Amino acid sequence: MGFEPDQPQSHVESVNEFKDQMKDTLEEAKAALAKSKDDMTLYYNRKWSPAPEFKTGDIVRGCSASSDVSSDISPSPLYIPPHCR
């Protein structure tokens, strides 16, 4: 991007001011990204729940786009996927 933070000070004052401004902007952007990451983590973890553990023989119902699908599965399954509720 043309920004080299480890360069020595220039004898031209406007170059040094621009370099300091770019350094400050970079630090602000990094802080904003870190805050955004923390906010998204907090939001995700608030809605997260562990998946249920299934054993062989458990009755599990999925959802179907068609309401006329018949099955021999019990009407009260152990688990209903969240997107089907």
C-alpha cells in the first residue's frame, strides 16, 4: 500500500505528518476490527448451544418442504432441528 512504518524520519515536515497520520489511521482500523471481532464473537456465543448427542436407535425427525410426506416415525421425536420449529 506504500506505507512503510519503519522508515527513518524525513527532513520534510509534511512527510512526517503524513506518516504519523497514516500510522494513527492504521491503529484505529486495527482497533475497530478487533472490536468488531469481539462483538461478533459475543453475538455468536449468545445463540450457540451444543449439539444433542444421538445414539443408535434414537428417533430423529428432519423437516421437509412437502407437508404430504408420510412416515412411520413417532409424532414426538427426541429432536427437532431448530430451522424446523
